[in-house]
Amino acid sequence: MEIDVSDTVCPQTVLIVKRCLEELESGDELTVVGDYPPAERSIRRSCYKHGYDISTASTDSETEFALRIRVNEGTEP
């Protein structure tokens, strides 16, 4: 699943990602694309706190970020 949170600021970005993660099962991945650097930091912090695996995904833009979030068994949004 992929979502675009561009033109969205905190805390909305984290809430959108959380809702999407609630729909996924263990082993599924969510790719998040956005353009607001504080949102990237907030999403990373929230994912680490709740036990998700998170990594940087590639993007063609210098002004956007892309994150890949993997749902682990036992993680809770």
C-alpha cells in the first residue's frame, strides 16, 4: 500500500499513517511519500515507538521523502 501525505502537516500526517497501518497485517508494508520534513521525523518517531520496522525508500524528488514501514507481528498502531 502507498499513501501520499504531501501538503499535509503534523499531526495529521501521523494520524493518516496510523489509520492506514491499522488496516494492514503482519508482514505487510506501507510506503509513505510526503514533502514536510517535520512530518517525516514525527512518522519515524511514532513507528519506532510502536515497534514497526521503518526504512528510507527511494524517491526521484529532492523535496520529498519516502518511507517504507513494515508491520511486525505484535505491533500495535
